Amino acid sequence: MGGGHIGTTLLCYIKHTCPEHIVSLFTRHPERFRDSIICNDVEGGFSYSIRPDCVSGDPEKAAGNADIVYVALPHFAVKDAFKDFAPYVSDNAFVGVLPGGGGCEFFFNDFFDEKKTLFGFQRVPFIARVRRYGEETDLKSWKPFSVVGTLHRNRLDEACERIESCGLKTKKASNYLEIALTPTNPILHTSRMYEIFGGKRIDDAFDEKQKFYVGWSDKASKTLFAMDEELHCLLDAIQEIDTSAIKKLSEHYESPTISAMTEKINNIPSFQSIFSPMKEKDGKYYADTESRMFTEDFPWGLLVFRSYFDFFNISAPMMDKVLTWFANYNGLEWYVDGRLTGKDLYKTGVIYNYGVKSKEELIKLYMRK
């Protein structure tokens, strides 16, 4: 599900690696897809083309009787995607979200019965960029394995078997919380966004389009370290559930100090060509507030993380600082008197929106067998 960077590239990879599988793609723009799609394995130094079995905007055609569905969409779009294809998948379908955060575990059962299984990836299995929409894509920075968790813990083995039958290597998480609270883009991207746009107004102009990772400074690293530490304080408080698979970003990037993190982020090869979310007008550059770094990483990423804290009576001052800036920058009311009670929270992924009222209810969700 999803014809963007990850969805298109995953389609190509699975069909190329496992040509015996029937592999289909659901997209809102099927008319823009060629019969044959090229995938360039950048680091492998080779290219191949595949012919998908189906590319359609009709969820029944794309997902009819599917045994496994990969959802590679912005998190704000996942709920509608679930609703679209839920009636058509097989009786024992496995439905996966890449990556698996954004609160999808809270509304999965609104559309799927107990026979269906939700799984999620901690991180996407590779970095991908569509070169020409519906025609050609680049695959790079392939990860040796993906950490996978399921909402029903006793279905994890079968989920990993199905995923590996598609040519993807897996490592098992103990529970879905280890997927939901992995500090990927919600902390990485928001730290840099705060550095670039913090202290500015939404209509302030830049003289040039800045790269996103190249130019990363100690300020962004300090913000990242602080928010990551806050997240792990939350994890330490959730004593009923094993969260040992969630590694600190300093460990993930092998950068134990602020200066080491700054140097590391600036020099990751696959990050070199990525630009900040900006759009050009009359020779100047302005914040592109329609970019996923605005529409997803804050309201469906960092804010979702922050909403867990209130159930455990833990503070998160750096997250509050960054989120307060973002809300003010975009003219949104998220905080009232320092608390997450603003009128615009209904448009976000905070877990209060799903009727969770207590710590006990929250823990029970992740302890399902």
C-alpha cells in the first residue's frame, strides 16, 4: 500500500527477489505507473526492472485475498488505508506498517477482526528515493535485518516467516511497544527541524535551500540527546513490559557524545543528498509545511511519544519545548497552561484520541498473547 519512495521500492524488491509471488500495489495514482518499473540498487551497482502483477486504485483489486500487506504511507493516512482494504484481504491476513509507529495499534481493531494480525517494523528496511514517479526508483542503505513486532505476541514467529518469504531479513521484538516507541524520525527529524526553523516565523525566507543532514550542528545533537534521554526515562518506568530492543540513538549511530553525533550525522553517505523541507518562490526559500517532516514527524511522531508520558506522571521538558514551538509556529493549540489539552489535538495521533484512559489499559494492549 502506497506508491511513494518505500512502497514503490518494496514492490520492486519483492517481485525481483521472489518472482513466484503475486505482488500488487495500491496507489491513488495508478495511471502514472508504467507496466515495467526500474529499480536501481545504488550500493550494489546494478539495476533491474519488474512488472507488477497489479497496480490499482481499487483496494479490492490490489489487496483481494492478500496474505500479507505492507503499508508504507504517512501515519496520518494509515487509518483510511486500513478502512479501504480491510474487507478484501484473506481471512488470516498479516498487515504490516513500515515503520510501525504513529498509533496504528490503537485503531487496527476498528477494521480487522481477531483473525487478522498487525505487525510493524522499527525502521524501514532501506532508504529509497523515487527518481521518476511510477517509473524508476533508487534503493540504498540496505539494513541487514529489520526488527519486527506483532500486536499479538504469539503470532510473531509466523509474521517473521511471512516477511522472510518476501526476501526481507528479520529480528524479533518482544512486543509491539518496542515498535511503537522506537526513536527514529520522531526524534531525529524533529531535532534538526527545531534547529533550522526554531526562532523563525512560518513566512520567513531563506537565501538558499539547506541540506537536511549536512550542516547538522551540536545544537541539533543536544536536542536529540535530551529527547532520547526523556524517552528512555519513560521506558524505564514501563516496568511491566520488556523494552530492551529499543536502543538509544547514541547506540544506534555509535556516537556516545554530542560532538560524535554531529560528525556522524554529517557524514552518513546515504544522507548527503537529502534537502530540508523548503519550497522556492521568487528566488527565496520558505518552509514547506506540506512536507512529511511537518505533517507527520511532529503530530504523528514526537507528539504521540509525548502523550504516553502523562499516563506515567513523567515530565519531558525538551519534548514540550520542541512541540510548543511547532504548535506556535503553525498556529495550533496543543498546550493549555503547559498541559496537552489543546483544541487541535484531535487532528493528531495522541493516544488520548483512542479512548485510552489509564496506564493499566495501555499496558494491557501491549500484553496481548
